Amino acid sequence: MTRFDLYGLGAALVDTEIRISDTELRAHGIEKGLMTLVDEARQHQLLAAFSDHLPLAKRACGGSGANTVIALSCFGGRGYYSCRVADDDNGHFYLRDLAAAGVAHNGTDGLPQGITGKCLVLVTPDAERTMNTYLGISEQLAPENLDLEALADSSWLYIEGYLATSPSGRAAAIHAREAARRQGTRVALSLSDPGIAAHFGEQLRAMAGDRVDLLFCNGDEARAWTCADDLETAAVRLRASAERFAITLGARGALVYDGRELHQVPATPAVAVDTNGAGDMFAGAFLYALTRDCDCREAGRFANLAAAAVVSRYGPRLPPADHRALVAQLATAG
């Protein structure tokens, strides 16, 4: 038995989530529904412009990969996260929040000088989330930030696609994937964002190597990654780069390929108020179910349940009681 169910690799970002109107998005030239990389000055400008919203803000350790590992941990799995934070207030907050969620990490030694990454998450009334990200020191995530001993003692490696934007982050992802292959750890990759899939396809493919064991994406990301005009074609082409995959489709559920068959997994009805973290929660729940010996279709059902729960409230996480209730449903279904 491995020490960890999931070893995650990705950006370490302190998320500040606020509610905002579509008019405000347009007024500040922010492209809705995507992740946009910004410098620190631009992020400060946006924070100042939205300062009247900040009393409603929620702060939490985040980053796509972190959200996924935290989800798995909160369901009862054993998670580890490799990341890079600075010796500043946000960096210390990040590691405390990660540990409070039950996730082991590589930040126990002396932290470097710099600025911890930050993500401003803007949620509009239609529940869509738009992200403006300043990577800070997280952009310098590198192979030396890996814990190869922990990776060797993990069932799965999970790589977030956002690392494609950073040369050192890509190098860390490639090094981790190669080490995982040597050690028998299965590899999962998330495409993370339509813009990443569209503009960093070559870098993503370098991270993925010949074939990953499991790929997570949404419909837009699947089409961008495979250069397909429709979802059906994308689902066929994805088989060339992944043994198994899950394509999230929002209110239409998910398409799950188990290595032999493609399954349409229906969505769990929900009144969405905030889609921030929905894909991350889906991946965390899916991987948790797999580590509990569920098949891909069962994992897809559980992941849809979890994603529906998280979009029904503000923020990318669920309270402990909700995790316990969902795990009880998984046990009943099994």
C-alpha cells in the first residue's frame, strides 16, 4: 500500500474570490470565463478598483492542482502537494491552510524570498468564474521542488495544465512524469483552461509524453487540444493521448472513457452560484473514487455529485459534513 493516494504538482496561489457584475468585467477589459496571467501591477489595479467588494472576499490556498488534492484529502484520501511559495504572509498562510486541509507538502524547509502567487477570482451573477492570476514565485516551480520519495510512494501523480506557461514548471512536470513512469505511479493530467489548451498545446504535449493514464478536460479544452470542430471527434482523438479520460460538460454531465467504452454520465441537478473549482473538485472526487476501487463510470457519477455540490455554494471547497455525506453516497452506490 502506498503512503499517498495522490501526489499533486501545480501552482500555489492564494485565491481571493469576489462577486462582480458583467458590466464591471467589461469596464476593466477582462475576458470572461478564462484565466488571464497578469503582472503584480495589474492585479493591484484590479484589487483597488474592486476594493468595495473585498469585505465579501474569501481567501484560501488554491491553484487548480491544490484544489484537486485538497478535495481528495477532504473525502478521506491521502494527498501530497509540491509547490513553491515565498517567505511572506501569503506564503505562510498558504502552507497553514494546506496543512489544515490534511495535505502534506514540500514547504517545510526554509522558504525563499519573493512574492507568493495570487489569483483574483471574479464570480458573475450567472455563476461563471473569471481568473486574473499573478504567478509570483510560483512561476519558478522547478524540478528541485519535487519530493521524489513521496512521488514514488504515491498511487497517482496529478499535473495541472497551467504549468505549461512556465519553462521551469514544465521541466518539473516532465521530470515528475518520467520519475512516475519509472516507479509505477500512474499519471493524470488536467488541461486546466481552454486558453492553455489552445495556445500551449506543444508544451502540454511535452508534459504529457506519449500517453497519460488519465486526462481531465472540459468540452472546449478537448476541442482545442485535439483541433476538433465537435465533441464527438475530440472524444475519438483523445484516445491517442490518454488511456482513459473524463470530459466535463457542465449541466450535461460528463463523457467518461474507461479504456474500452465511452460513457455518458448524467449531471446531478444543481442551482449554480459559483463555478470556481468545479473542474478541480470533479478531478479530486474522480481520483478519490478510483483509489477506492470504483470503475470509471462510478467515479464519474461521484465526481458529478461533488461538482454539483461545490457549484451550489461560493468558493472552491465544501465543508466537512458535505464531504462525509458524499462519501456515504459513494459507499451506498458501491
